[in-house]
Amino acid sequence: MNELVSVIMPNYNGEKFLAETTGSVLAQTYQNWELLITDDCSTDGSVAIASSYAEKDPRIKLFVQEKNSGAAEARNRSLREAKGKWVAFLDSDDVWLPEKLEKQIAFMEENGYKFSYTKYEHIDENSERMGVVVVGPKKLGKRRMFHYCYPGCLTVMYDAETVGVLQIDERVGNGENDYALWLKAVKKAPCYYLDEILAQYRVRKVSLSHGRKMRLVKNHYYLMRYSENRGRFVSFYYMMIHLFYGALKKMFYVRRGK
């Protein structure tokens, strides 16, 4: 168990958390990785921070987009550059626990799995635990994955030799571009759940206005319409199914403690 892991990290104006996030990759007990940071024309100090890490560690590679194109194209750039057998994902404000890669790779190799995700918890902007843990179904085949995006992006890993080089249709909105990848990957292999908290998702202080909620709903329609090449009626149907299963996820798969 020593295959290369390619860690896909898009970034836009992430200077506040980028050092902590990068540090969580450096702290992994599994050390055979490459971190591919694609900066989408940040206007803060992100590039300087990422560059300083890349200068110190050759496993960290920084790519800077020529124009601001969104998270989908930033992920696409890193995916095209990836050299690893395993592909994992981490946004520039989230955090991995130290044994994340080691435990997830062992889980997949021991069971012959090619695609997996894990339990994760919420943290706030001060990196304090919020008492919210997100779990998921034990197995996601094509049908169940199409119902709802259960995997958290920061927890997903797949075998690139099985799944191949994935790319996201740029017409898919930012709230759905990771889901677009899982829908492609699950056509090659089912996705299995590792029931252990191995990552921390940062909840930012951004209000979910009615207008933004509507954009998220529309983005799911565009995901089905363009990325999955479904007709208008089928895309609308899946949009409604997604809303239904989203409500169920909050009831059964989001656990709140103190």
C-alpha cells in the first residue's frame, strides 16, 4: 500500500484557511501524495501562500488560471494534471484528520473497492467542532447516487485506473460540480461508505438567501441537462427527486449533538 494519491484542490480567495488546509495534507500519516492546487485568479494572498508551500515541498504543485473560470474548471485543471492511482478531493477551507488517507486506502484495498467516501463533521470559521456529523448509505449504486449527492467532496476517493480522467461540464454550477464527478464515477464503480470521521467541513458565514436557494435548484437541473445529457422533462424530474431526498438526508443522515 504505497500508491500515489493525487489530491485535487481548487482555490479562490482562500487565504484565511489555505495554510490550515494544506497543513492537514502535510500531516497525513500516508505520505505518498501530490497536492494539486489550482488557483482561479484569487485577488487575496492565496497564490503567495500556496507558492511558499510549493517551494518547500515538491509534492505540492500550484497552477494559476489565466482567467477566472469557476471551481469546475479549476478542478478540471488539477484532474488533468493528476498522476496518482488514487484521486482524492479537498477544498481549500476544509480539513483532513491525520489518518484520512491511510485508513481510506486500507478500506478500499482490503475490500477491493474502487470508489468510496467517509463520515465527516462540521467545524466553524474558528475550527471549532459544531456537533454536527454527516453520515451516509453503506453503498451507492447508480440509481441511489442519481437520487442525491450523499458523499461530501472532502471525503471522496476513487481509483483513477478504473474511473479514468474525469472532467466537469463548465455549464454546471459551482454547487453541483463535485456531484457531476460522482455521477460519472459511479457508472464505473459503486461507491462505498467508510463509517469513520476522517474529515472536517468548514461552515462559512454565508446566508442562504431565497435567490441562492433557487440557483442551487437550477444548478441541479443544469447538471442533469448538460453534464448527463438528459432531456428537459427527465432533468426536471431528477431536480424534484433531488429536493425530496435532500429532505430525507437531513432527517436520517445528519446527526446533531451538543
